[in-house]
Amino acid sequence: MSARPLIELYTTMEEFEHLHDRHDRTRSTSKTVTVGRDALIHILMDHARMVEALRHVGQVKINDAG
């Protein structure tokens, strides 16, 4: 029997690879990168799930912006 995953990701591997491709094709002097809305939403939802999972096990420290 396999262990239950800690988190389930919204981002597909195709979206993940596409985001990396977009980053790689962006000039180092650029301050913005244009990506698909759904891919951005998925990566943000994945980040929120990751933070919640780490909080659950007491393994996260989030610094305040500023």
C-alpha cells in the first residue's frame, strides 16, 4: 500500500515546464514575464497548499515583506 501524498498539486507538469520555458526565454533585464492565467493561479494554489502542509508539521517560517 502506498503512502498518501502530503499535498496534491494543481499545476500540471505541462504547465510547470511551460512556466520554466517562459522564464528561460525572458531577458535578464526584464521585470515582467507573461504567463497564462490558469498556470499562475495553479502555482499560487500549490504554494498555498505547500505552506499549509509545512505549517501543519511546524516546518515553516514566513518573513514579513518590507
